Amino acid sequence: EKYYLYDSFAALIQHETRYEYGDAEKQIIASVAPLGKDYQATVREAFEHRWVDVYETEGKRSGGYMASVYGIHPYILMNYHGTMDDVFTLAHEMGHAMHSVLSDKHQPFTYAGYTIFVAEVASTLNEALLLDQLLENAQSADERIVLLQHAIDSIAGTFFTQSMFANYELEAHQLAEAGQPITGEVLGEVYHNLLKSWYDDAIEDEELYQLTWARIPHFFHSPYYVYQYATSFAASSAIFDTMQSATSEEERQEVVSRYHTLLQSGGSDHPMELLKRAGVDLNDSSAVNSVVRRLDALVSQLEKELELT
């Protein structure tokens, strides 16, 4: 049998759990309990006071987004249909909203805005907390398998693939800076070669892979953007790992306190310095190693679940 890159997106089992919006609210509120009572109370307030535009309506923008307005609470746009992806998107956007709430509360207008480099830390940490909550309350082995595959796919897409995209973007810009002619064929060849170097013989070659670069809007509209998905994910993974591995409640509270300092700091310092305040130094490999450990643990857990089915 041949294994192509697109085969990795196939579901391992056919199972779909529907999450009523009220249930999603409860799960998300419960999931953020490790971040403290005040944090959890504000998330509850967000739901109770309708900070979220929940359902799809005619003429409404698709997707999920958070918009912050200094001086008032943030707003979250959703197009909620009750899927697992919808629940994680809601938790993700709530992470952004809480970042804005805490930044606005502790920073003047000038420094309240934060960079993308730290923004996705808040959102992806909330997703990690939600995963633990949903796994703990899963109603069946099938639901656990779907949750675990979702988490593994998220790491592959947010960390691994975005790192490869960033590598591609750098190589493409280096060609332009060197005065080389840039054509679709050249860009396709660069991407194809990079794909082969990252995956080696783990996947079958496919000519159409060369066109992947053309469907990534960030390459054209937001140069040097995508690498920040990977760095933010590594940072949130390191914070989550440290929080989970704390050997005492005092130690765990210290981790949470440092994380709150990051959220409260907005854009008041260089992003790397802000992350250091949260206990993450991206100059060393510890954050990346936390992603590897998390992926390894999720894969092992998934293998055990599959063996039991």
C-alpha cells in the first residue's frame, strides 16, 4: 500500500459527538479551573453576559474570531454547529478574549495591544486544557479516539507544518534577495524539495504537492507570519507541561501566576522577554521538547485506546 500526505487526514474511526452550546460552555468553564477562580469567573461572565455571537446567520462572516476594544469587554464571533472543532474553536477564541481582558485591565491603551508572537499562547493553552477536560468526561472509547486524533492532528498542523511553511518562506525570500528569477515553477520546486527533505520516504511523492505554496494566503499577505504559530504553540506547551508536572499546589500556583503575568503584560515589552516572565525561554530547546513529549504521550494513549476497540 502507498501512503500519501493526504492519507494522514483520514479519520481513524467514524464517530461524531455533537456538543450542545450550553454543554460546550460548561466544559470550557470547567476546563479553565486550573488557571484560577478569577480567570474562571471571567470566562463564566463572558458566557452569561453574551460576549459571544454564537450561531451562523445570513450575511455573517464565516469562521471564529475575537475582537478586543479597549475599555469594554471583547467580542467573540462564532458560527457554532456543535462539532468538536467548534468547541475547540470556542475555547481558542476565549483564550484570546481573556488575554485582552487581563491586558486591558493592567496596561494603558498604548501597551494593551499584544503581538501575534504571544497571542497564540493564550489560545492554544486553553485548547490543551479543554482536551484534558473532554477526555476525562468522554462517554465512550470512540469519543476518546476522536479527541486524541484531533489533538495529534493539531500538533502536526500547528507546530510541524507551520515550521515547514516558515522554512519554505525563508528559502523563497532568499531566492528573491539573491536576484534569482521567481516563477511558479521555481516556487513549486522549492516546496517540493522541502517536503521531501522533511518527510523523506514516509510519504509517497505526488506532483501536485508542488502547488501547495499557492494556497497559503499568509505567504502573500503576511510575510514571516506562520512561524509564530509554531513558537506560540511551543511556548503554551511548555507552560502546560510545567503546570501538569508541578509536584505541589504551591509550585502549580507559581506557574499559573507567571502565566497571568504574561497575559497582563500586553505589549509592554519585547515578546521574548514577556515569555521569559512566564517561564519560557525560546532560546533553548526545552519548549520544543515539551511539544515532542506531549505528542509522544498522545500517540501512546491513542494506541492503547485503539488496541481496546
